[in-house]
Amino acid sequence: MMLKQSLLNFLKTGAIPLLLTGVALRQILLVHTDGLSPWHGGGFGMFASIDRDERRVIKTQLIDCSHQQEFILPVLMAESPNFLRAETYTHVSTFPTNHQLRRIGQRLLSTDSQNPIAKLHQANHEKGCDAKVQLQVWRLVYDGKTISYEPITELVEVQP
């Protein structure tokens, strides 16, 4: 009976602070190791960071036989609304993984897509040149003196 009462007292007074501490520590760990935006996963640290979803960029380059071109995904999304949903872009930039970037790259190169990268890739393929796409997520940082962008993920290269 005494053990049951002790357990109930712990659940009433200690379990919730312990759970919240675990959530906070997990969020801090994911921010520093996996590129999670500080504004997500519990939101701890969001008021001390300029790293927000709308400030993150997925840098996209098409590299073919002759040159490379850089594209801005939100512009492609505006030109080709069926290519990628805004929610998907936000999700990938908020908590980026190599798998998600590869999926976007494959979608960019797919022949059934009507985005400008797919059209360029198709034109290059007809000339006998296979292109590849490189994607990388970047975040805004402030070091006390300057504001700049730095990469969060490794460069992900996708070939058809």
C-alpha cells in the first residue's frame, strides 16, 4: 500500500516535470544534430533564434554537360503548382532528411513533371547528356556581427 501511495505521489508531482524536461532536451538535441528548426518540436529556444521556416532555403542546382543552373524551389512551385505543395516544402526545410531531399530531386527530374528543371533535363537527355540535381538545405544564422546562410544538410545529389 505504501509503494502504491509513493508511486501516485511521484506521478502527481514528478512525472510531468520529468516529461517536459525530456521533451525539451530532445528538441534541443534535434536542433543541434538533425537540423530541426528551433521553432518546432516543442518550440524551446524559438525566441532566441532567427532560424524560422520561412527563412530556410533549399538550394537546388541542375548540373548538365555544359553548365550548372541554380533554381529557387518556391519560384518553381509558383510556376508549376502541381510540382510540390507548400506544406511539403515547409516540412522538408523544417526537419530535413537526405531521403526527403532525394524524393524532391527525383520529382524535379521526372519526365511527367512540368517544372522547368524537368524540361531542361529532358532537352539535355535528347542531346545525349544526362543531368543531375543537387539539393541542400540552408538556414539563416547571426553570429553577433553578420547575418548569413549556412548549410544544415550535406549536399544530396540525384541522378535519373
